[in-house]
Amino acid sequence: MGHHAAGTAAATSTSHPEDAGHRHRLPARLAAWRVAARIARRDARRARGRTALVAALVGLPVLVASAGAVLLVSSAPGDPAYARLVLGDDPRVQARIHTYVGGEVQQDVRGSGYFSSADPATVEPPGVAEHGAALAAALPPGAQLVPVHRGWVRVETPDRRLPHDVAVSALTAPIGTGDPLAALHPVEDGALPAADDELALGRSVATALGVGPGDTVTVTWPDRGEATALVTGVLAPGWTAPEVLAGPGSVTEPAHLGTAWSSGGLETSWYVVGNAPVTWDTVLAVNAVGSAVTSRAVLLDPPPAGAVPYGDATGRPAVSALAAAVAALIVLEAVLLIGPAFAVGALRSRRQLALLAASGAERSTLRQVLVLTGTTTGVVASVAGALLGAGAGVALMAAVSARSDALLFPDPRVPVLLLAAFAAVGTVAATVAAWLPARAAARVDVVAALAGRRTDAAPRHRAAVLGIVVA
């Protein structure tokens, strides 16, 4: 029994000798990487000019891409921000139903993109009241429909005249204090119009005409000609803010939707007001009677992608295209510029590498020195480029927003994951660009390098073939 136990113990202690060897090799490898990292840092500090050049080649496209990503993502609002921009901050405004299209409509989640199979030439538009009744039947109980007419008018004063017609939204009922629709029309100065001979102007229109609350303007209405109107207020800039907001009764409601009212025709849309949310099932019911819907509840809790029959209007394709373009640019730079810069650095480091080899360093250690130089430079340059690019994008966004009435960046955001991806691509590109010069440098002829002689090997044809394939 004792002999058997001792034999078992001995067998156990010697049954996996490769594990012990692996445990011994791992610290040795880590030590070799640490030595290589120290040498790489020292080499980067000594060759500051070359290091700065490589850092600029890696960091500049990352910086530009990061700034562009901030601007692009901020110009394309996410779904919650889109709900706030289109429907305001008052949760009682549940949805906006767009003008009558005809047929059965298929739309995206936002209702900003939609399609109808009906032929416009064969669609006979219903009356405003008739279509309103069909919409009300599709909505949840208690929902209130508030129509708004939209068209084009000419506005002028005795001294100034705009060079083009401007968009006008005409109310069908006064908007009082506490009205859910008041949040959709914030006033910068004065008050909202309450009568058919009153209107509020957007800031750009008021500035161009040189008027303010209490002044009068001449409005050319397509359905009733010229009329004098009192300016009651100046509207604050907004995502859906009209250039002119006219009071109730200022336009004549057409007999049918789509009846010509101006060169563009009269467009009627409806706001859904109430406490009952407009769900995706309700949106589909409204689609069935010929209109698209922008719903707050749907934007805050979107349906599964498989339930949405039409497109993507969120700006994600543009962001993906930007990311792909940046990756391609950095890879192209790695092939054309960064790789040659590392090759020159490796050539100038031949004597130092030969001294390491003469001291007993393995080829893998020589490779690691140059690869780690590229990795370290890539990390620092890419992270700095991403941070500086994000800062530049935010600063440019603030400057443009301060000088423009238009909400060019309605949802300011910094896409952290995208910036991290740009930094990672820059780091990988710098590492890969250093890999081929590192392989060549690891085969240094120690005697020739110490004697100052060059013994460059003839280039291989497969490198040229690989370059053509990559290009």
C-alpha cells in the first residue's frame, strides 16, 4: 500500500512536465516584453522628430474623423430628441399626423419617411372634416385632433421686401396659456397671434424686415390677396418653427385636402392632444387611412425592426459610412506613409539592434522593440487625436449655433464608442505598419551592421503582389 501510494505521488508530480515548463517560459516572455518596451520608449524619445511625424500621421485623421463624428451625430437627433423637437416638451402632445397622402401608407419609426402605393393622379382627396373623422376613428378614445394649415405667403413692409415667399402655419384656434401646443411655438418677444389679422414672425424674417411686436406688415395671401397684419411676437428658433405663424381664421379652409391654395398647395396636418399614448398599432391604423404619424410613445419605445415596414431615417447609415471612410483612410496612410516612416526608423536603428543581438537578444525581442514603438506611438497619437477632435467638434458646434438661427445641431452628443473605435483603428494601423519593418530589422546581420555596412535583401515579389491587392 505504501509503495503504491508513493508511486502514485511520484507519478502525479511528474505527469505534466510541460506545465512546469510553460510556467517558467511565461515570466521569461513577460521579462522580454518589458525589456523591449523600455528600449522602445527610449528609442522614441531619442528620435523625437520621427516619432512626432508618425504621431501626426496617425493622429491627424483620427482628430478630423472625431470632430466630424461629433458634428454628424449631433446633427442627426436620436429618437427621444426627435420626439422633443417635433412634438415639444409637453407630454400631452402625443403625436403629429402628416398631410393626407392617399392609399395605404408604409412609414418608418419617425414618420419622416413614408411610402404609398396609391397613384397621386388617381387619388381623390377627401375633405378636411372627412379625413379628420377617419383619423379620429383610428385614434384612442379621448384623443383630440388639432388641425394646422401650412402654405406660402409674401410678407413685406413699405421699406423692405423679402426676395421670396416664406412658409406660414395657420392656427385654427387660439393658443392660450397652458395650452399643450404653446410649447411648440415658444415666443422670444411678444405673444402668439389670436385673430385672423395677427401673426408672429420667425427671428430671421423679423430681422430681415426690421419689424417687431406692435408693427404692421403687408401679407399677400394666395386666397384673398393683400391684407395688413399686426405683428404680435417674434418666435424663438426651433426645429419645426415656421417662418410665419398666422392667427386663427387667417386662411380659408379648402373644400378638399390638396386643393390648390398656392404654388405648393395647402397642406393640412394634425396634432394629437390628450393623455392616451399613440402606440405603434394606432400608427398602423392611421397609415391605413392615408397618413403618416410621428408618435411620442413610438419614438420613446420603438417597435421591433421587423415590425417597421419602411427605411431608416436616424442618420446611422451616414455614421457608418464615416467610420468606414476613416478606417480606409488610416489603412491607406499606414500603407503609403506610416510604414515607410517606420522602415526609415528601423534602418537608423540597425546598429542598436545589432548590439542587442550581439548581447544575446533573440530575433523576437528585436521585433518586439520596433513593434512596441509603433504601438506606443499609435496609442498616444490616436487617443490624443480623438480627445482633441471631440473638443474641436464641440467648440465648432457651439460657434455655429451661436451665429445661426437654424438648429443645425439639435441633439449635441459626443459618440464615445465611435471615438474609441477611431482610436483603436489608429493604434492597430500603427502597429501593423511597424510589423513588416520590424520583421526585416530582426534579420539584421550583426557583423555587417556593427561594421557600418548595409546588407539589404532584395525585395520579394510577393510584397509587391500584396500591395497591389491591398490597393
